Amino acid sequence: MDYFNLKDGALACEQVALETIAEEVGTPVYVYSAATLRRHARVMKEALAALDDPLIAFAVKANPNPAVLATLAREGLGGDIVSIGEYRRAREAGMPPSSILFSGVGKDADEMAEALAGDVLQFNMESVEEARMLSAVAVAAGRTARAAFRLNPDVDAGTHAKITTGNADNKFGIPAAQAIEAFRAARDLPGIEMTGVTVHIGSQLTRLDPLEKAFVRLGELVAALRGDGFDLKLADLGGGLGVPYGPGQPEPPSPEAYGAMVARVTRDWNIRLAFEPGRLISGNAGVLLSRVVRVKPGEHHPWVIVDAAMNDLMRPALYDAYHHVEAVRPSGARETINLVGPVCESGDTFATARETDRMAPGELMIFRTAGAYGAAMSSGYNSRPLTPEVLVDGDKWALVRRRIDLAEASAMPVPGWIDQTS
Ligand code: LLP
């Protein structure tokens, strides 16, 4: 459920008309609903209420906007981070280090040192090579790092190949057959305390059975490690639960069903559980608001050209992802269109032969479910500025990222040795 609804014939975010935001900020612009973010955080907490003190660490990569992170920090969510940039954002937003999990396959020594100095809860490591680097960093700093290894459970998550992470041929984690040896090797290293295990098999999962299979394998690893004398304190079950993207798209299981499955599978684990939801929290809390530039006749359907493009919302170009589109002030008329942006690539296509609200030049429209991996993955391709972001809370709203012209932000003089006279 979200708070983007029709009000007096036009879409509003909570109590703020999207037309007002477009008027004052310009388009394209991302608009987030604080009430929806809070609602999703609470739904997740309620779904996990049967567990003893679960840690919900928002996957910062899904939406690193400082105002979004601060809203979630007020709800008691921690952060799952994959870079020192995300670490700093999480800390600045008010997420305590004891709620921060450092994931990622390629953390470097500087990143490790800063996160260790900040005393993050756990480093989720992906190889013994990484453990050696963390050990050296910890010894140099005179500290002990709490760490886990990520299991690669070799299950098919049943999602898009580019967001599948738990297959044997993915770069992530350590295969079950090598996991105990890896834990033993890390136990022998100074400066590291092996406190946990973790698994994450992919994103936008619409079935529970692959997750259950992965968690069962993680439970077997927990038991085996305990038998080997490890004092484990945290089992991090990752993120990945899908969200509804709209009509005709696979319906994901409810957070309640997910919570019940987790409670059942982990009943005898006697360990604190952590979760890293990203999309589930912020996906349906955001829309991308755009304006139709022109409508060009097409061979089969008209080309509706909007001022948002693949650089603003990459998901359709990258994963053939579906985003539901609607007119901000629907007339009731419907039309089958091709929806595209202005970037000079045929991949800059949001929808092909889609029946949707009729959209005329100058009119506003939205892409739904754009609050996760939307602005976060945007770029300045075609020398387009980075899209601004707005947060709405009730009848209040604020610009929380301004429109950024990357050419201006990164301007350097052209080197004198380039002859610019000819
Ligand atoms: N934990 C780890 C270790 C992850 O790698 C991810 C996402 C998450 C948690 C959060 O997953 P979520 O709950 O959001 O599914 N750009 C893609 C999604 C990439 C996900 C990467 N890892 C997309 O737009 O669909």
C-alpha cells in the first residue's frame, strides 16, 4: 500500500498535489512519501514480531537519499552498506554503528579501516582473501572486527539473471562445501572474531521456496559451526523479498508469509536474526514524475516521448523491468503507446505497446515503484543532470536532492597541452 492517490482528479503524494511539485521543482523529479516509508518499515517489523530482537538493516543501495535514510532511522531501522559512502550516509542519517552491516564482495582496506573505527556490528565477508585483508587492517588499528562469511547456497532464486546472487556461478559468497574451512582459516587470523553467518540469494524474489531452501542450508551451517566450537551471535538472512510492480506482474509473497516462514525455519537456531530489505521498504514509496515532451506518430503505436530517460530510471533498459505508468490528471481516455525518453538509444524505452492513460504533450505522468534502485542508479548520460528528489510528509514537502549538473559539479580546466586554437 502507498500514499499516491487521486485527489480532486489529479494524483497527489499524501496531501501534496504532484502538479505543485512539478510546477515548483520542474521535471523529471523523484517524489517519495514518508508515510509510505514508515508504513513499510512497520509492516516489516510486525511481520518479524515473533522473533527475538531482530535487526532490520535497510539496504542503503536501494535509496541512499539522506532524508529517506533519516526517516527510516527514526523508525529504528539500521543499514546494510556496501561502500564507505553508504556507511557515511547511514551514520549521518542517525543509524547507530551497532545497527550497521558491511556487505559487499570488494571492500578495500581504507573502507574496512573507517568502518572498523566506527565499530560497525558485523563485516559480511565473501572470501578468505577478504578475511586476510580485514585481519591486517584490524591488527594495524589495534581492534577486533566482528565478522561473518556469506554462504553461497547454490539455489535458483527464480528472478532476473542480473539480480540473482546465490547460484554457484555467481561471484558472491562461499560454497557450502568450503564454508567450514573458511571459518577455521579466519578463526586463526588475529584481529577477527567470527560472530555470524549471512546469505542473500537475489532481489525481487516472488517465491518463498528458494529463500527457504537457502535458509535451511544456512541453518545447517550454523549447526556445523557450533559443533566446531564457533560462538555465533548473528545470522543475517539478507533481503530480496519482491514488491508488486503492477498488473500482470508476479505477485510476491506477503511480508507476513515471509516472517512466518522465517520463524518456522529458524525456530531452533537460538541466534539473533538480521534482515536487509531494500526494495520492500522504499520501492512503492517513490514515483518518478515526468512530463510528456511530444507525441510522434509510430508505425504501430504513437511514440510518447517524456522528459525522463534511461539515465533517470535504468531498470527497464537494464532488466526489462516493468514500471506502471499513469497520467497525473487522467481524462479517462486510454491508448496503446510506446513510451520512451529523449536519450539517443533504442534501449531508452520504458514501455512497448502498453495500454495506458492517454498522455498529451505538456501533460504530467508518473512511473510507479521508483523509490528503490531509481535515483540510486541514475547517471548523467547524454549530459543530462541528475534528477532532483522531493520528500513529502503529510502536507509538508521539501527538495531533498537538488538537480545536479554533473558538468558543472566536476568541471576542471581543459589541460593547456590540448591545442584549442585550431
Ligand atoms: N543485501 C544484499 C547483500 C544485497 O546485495 C541486496 C541487493 C540487498 C540486501 C537488498 O535487496 P532487496 O531487498 O532490495 O531486493 N538494481 C537492481 C537490484 C539489485 C539488488 C542488489 N542487491 C534492481 O533495480 O532491480
